[in-house]
Amino acid sequence: MSDIDFKFESFEEYFGGAEQVKKTMDECKVCGSKLLLSHMPDYKNLLVQETARCMDCGCGNRRVIHVLN
């Protein structure tokens, strides 16, 4: 994937209890630190673009599109 590609969120990737899902969404997969999340809404197309970055190790450049319905 290039730096500008986003993937559409699929809820199948989240499994386990509430704490496990929250950890998957909020913590860096490499070092376990809290991710810095930023959101850019697109209300015309009912989408929210989310980017996530770890401020400690610089990894975790996750880009996800959330569909609003």
C-alpha cells in the first residue's frame, strides 16, 4: 500500500471482549503505546477518514475509512 491508500473498515477484524477490541483499536501493534488518532469527516459521502500514528515508535501508520450510515 502506498502512503495515500485507505482501507474500508471491516468489523470482522475485531474479536474478543470489549477490552480486547479497545486495545486493538487504540494501541500500537509494535510497542503497545497509545496511538494518536485523527479524523477527517466527509459528510457529503457519509465517510470518516481515520489515520493513526504511534508517537513513541513512529509505527502504526493506519488509514481507515469508516462508513456512516
